[in-house]
Amino acid sequence: MLEALAARGGLVLLRDSVQWEGRSLLKAFIKKAALRGDQVHILGCEVSEEEFREGFEPDVNSRLVYHDLFKDPLNWSKTGEALPGGPLGALRVLCERTQPGPVTIALDSLSWLLLHFPCTTLYQILHALSHQNACPDGSTPVERVHVLGLLHEELHGPGPVGALSSLAQAEVTLSGMLDQTSAHIVHRRLRQCPAQQTQWFSILPDFDLNLQWVPALESQPCPPPTQVDPTAHLTFNLHLSKKEKEAKDSLTLPFQFSSEKQQALLRPGPGQSTSQIFYEPDAYDDLDQEDPDDDLDI
């Protein structure tokens, strides 16, 4: 599965650490892409071009297009050698390219870009690079775009690492034991559960992969949908017992008037006094029912 990652489209995240460096694996993927006939673009930020090309055979080096951001990434020297628009401008140019054929873009490294530029801007560009037909300007889509991003995860918090993981179609986390290196691979597939595999390997001096013990591919089981009971932790009962129902049915509410209650209110009982209203009209009262507005002098 490790070799197959070098031929897949989308973003592949290579997560390394101080103990287990990932640049050698990145260069092994780059070599496979170059020999496969891909157009290979390298955005070099952490090491010089000479150091990065060291160890590649001449026919591989001749197929690599190296965008050097190590010498003067922010164009401070004003020599004109810096890339127009800086690192993000170089990525946008790669997104807007219209040449046909499969493309592999290697980012060495994503950690350097995250430490120098806004995370949201970088994520938008990575999404446009790794998803076909995602370029915002409507440029002609390429056949396949494969983005390899090297990430030193110890330099970042869980927020940036989690956001990059959500963009990646595959993740390779490097670890090992003694002199043996292992890669824990998580491959995300559309509308399927992620597949996981741990593979032991070594990298030869010419950056060929020497695969060792390969366990069977394990698909992460999808948890069954859980139904939450909304009545589990209530402080009151939603259902009544038989006795409670009988007490409820026998209770007379205060706004319900039975015939007995109506008679008791309308007919005074023995010993109860009745009340009367006495009205004496005054001079200004209008008692003319035919013309009630005659006092208005209209």
C-alpha cells in the first residue's frame, strides 16, 4: 500500500518527527513519480536545491522542476531570483497551470508554510491543488494532481494538524523500533470507512523503497448508529401509573363548572344576602336612545 500511495491523486500527508525523519520517504515518492512520467514540481523551503537533489540519479534529476524558496523566500535581497508572489504565489501558479498530463507536487515542507502564512489561505490553496476541477479561475483541469506534503507534526498544535488531516486522502505517520522504520497508513475512500495498515520498510541509498513485512489491510469498522433515549435522565416522569391516572381523572379543575357548581353560584343559599344596584341619572346623562349624540351639538 505504501508504494501505491505514490500513484494516487489528492493530498498525501507525510507526518514525521525528530526521531523518524520523513524527507527520505518524500524523495522516494518523488523518484517513483518521475520514473512514472509525471511532471514533478518541488517547492523547496527547508534545504537547498543542491542538498535536495543529492542522491538522485541524473535521469531523475532532469525530470524535476525545483522551485527554490530556500535562498530568499521573502525576496529580501531584491536580486530578482525569488519567485513572483512568494511561496503562495508559486502554489497558485501550479494550480492555474493548463498543461495536460499527471502532475506530482512535493511540498518540503508544509510546516514551513504553516509557520509563515495564514492557515486558512494555505488550506484553500491545498484544496484547490489536490482536488480536480477545483481551481477557482476555471482553468483547464489536469488528468491527475498528486500532492505530497511533508509535515513536522511536533511543531504544530492539534488544530492545524487536524485541518490538514481532513484535507488529506491518505496519511503516513512514521515511527519505528531500533533501526526499523514503520509507516502507519490511513487511507480515506469516498463513502467508505478509512482503511489502516502498518508497514515496515527501509529506504536504499538511491531512494528505492525496500518493503518488508506487510500485514493485511484493515478497514476501520464503522460504528453502528446509536439511538439516544431522550427520556433517560429526566427529573420527572413522562408516564403515569394506574393510580395516578385514576387520581387525575377524578380531579375537578377549578375552571371546570359542573351543574352543581353553577347552581351554587347563581342561587344564594340560606342566610346569604343578595345585592342590588341603585342608579340615579344625573343632568348630563343621555337617555335618548334614538339620538345618542344629541349632546355633542353637531
